Amino acid sequence: NWRNRFLSVGGSTPVNGVDTNVFYFYSNIAQVHKGLEADFRYKPSTNFMLRWYGTIGDWKYDGTTPFRVQAEDQTTGVSGDIDTGEIDLSGTYVGNAPQVSTGLGFDVDLCQNLSFDMDMNIYTKLYGFVDTEDVIASSSTGQVYQAERLPAYTLFDAGMTYDFSLGNNNLRLRGNVYNLFGENFINQKDQYGYYLGNGTTYNVSLRFNF
């Protein structure tokens, strides 16, 4: 149970007939996080291992939250509050992170000191940011506001590890490929719109063990 949290979100809204950049400030936010996690590993042979994990979350806002909306005057550049009040976020899902995820992967030794691994990760129950105007509209009709639920997505990651020695020094060369198949997915949504997650990325590292 997290209380007295602060959140600021940028957006755009008409002010005196002009589309204006605004910031929404929420204070004294309370969140209740509940969930379960599990992690299993199975090694049927000395050179092969399977692994699985799963998380089920239920993260919601709780109670009434003061808010203010601040806009910048297009002529003077001075910022000021254009709206203030309180909104009831009870029962609204927390956005910006998948609340349910699961993954399956394996590690295999290809030969001495060289191994390959791959993981499939599934993410779902992901919501956008809270929209103040929509919360107020929902409250006026007696409904519990929910931000837009974003599409689930699946990502594959892969990597290789090579252990070797240089003189008396033990080294590990590691290469990773994230989002192996270049999946297009949405990982955030706010008043400005939708944000895509990273495409395929790579990294290589060399670790010195001592």
C-alpha cells in the first residue's frame, strides 16, 4: 500500500480556443499493489536447462486525489493553474507497466565454454496514463474510470556466452539481442499519444572475473 505519492503528466488541451500544452499534477496519490510471482527451473541434462516465470498483478489507485492543471501562456510564457479540484481514482488500474507477464526460456551448452540462451516474454494487462477529464466525466455518471487498456505483446530475446582465459585471467564474452524479431508494440500512452517500445537492439560485454 503506497500512499502520499506524486504524479505529473504532460498533455495538450484547448484553452480559449487554442490548443495548448498543459501539465496535470496529482498529489497524495494512494496505490494498492497485490500480486503473485512464481519461478521454476528444470535441468533434464547437464548441458540443457528450461526456465519459466509468471507474475500476476492487481495494481489500483485508492481514494481521492487533489489535482491541478497548469498551462503556459502562449504570449507571456508564464505558467499558471487553469483548473484545480479532486478526483476519485478508487478502482482505477495503475498504468505504464504490464501487470501480468510470463516467460519461457532455455539455456544450452553448445560446446565447452560456449552457451546459447533464448527467452520468450509475454506482457499484458497494460494501461495508459490517467486522463483527468475522463475521470471527472466517469465520476459524474457514477462509473469507475479506467484508462485505455493497451494491446498485449510478445518479445523474444537471445544471447550467447563464451568463457575463456587470457593468461591467468578468467574472462566472459557476452552478446545479447533484445526484441529479436523486431516486434512493433505499444508500451505507453498519455495525453500526447502512443509510444512504441524499442525495436531490435544489441549489446556486447566483456567481463573480467577475479
